[in-house]
Amino acid sequence: MPVVARHLMILGRVQGVFYRNWTVETARSLGLTGWVRNRMDGSVEALVQGEADMVDRFVTLAQDGPPAAKVARIEAANAPVEALNSFEKRPTA
């Protein structure tokens, strides 16, 4: 199955609720690579890549996120696949 990548902007109450940690754990459990970071505007940004069905599964799960999060919406766009070996948390941008 081909590898795909999605750039995600997650909006709502997603900072200060362990959303980034949840993202890392969930992405790794699905065998995905990429990264996640907070944005200065209060959103969370992520690049998620792997098998298409696992990326789609991640996006579905991200609609809820961790228990304290309140996701208003996710803006998802196709992205170029990067040479990444793991899923990591990056500094705020």
C-alpha cells in the first residue's frame, strides 16, 4: 500500500489538554511517522504520514483527541511525503 501524507491544522480547545502527547502516542500506535506542534494562534499543527488507511484512521480519531480536548474542526490537506523515521513532538511555531 502506498504511503501518503496529510498536513493537519486542528482547531478548538486543543492546547493545554495533552493533545500533542495524545497525537504522538496515537500516531505511533498506528505505525505512522510525522510530527506535531502547537501554534501561537492556539491551534495544533501536524504532519501525519503512512499507509492511507492508517492516516485516515488517525484523522478520524483526531476529531475527538484526548478526553479534555474540544476539537472544533480539522483542516486536512495532502502533503508531500517526507523522509521521517518516527513521530515526534516539535517546538511551538
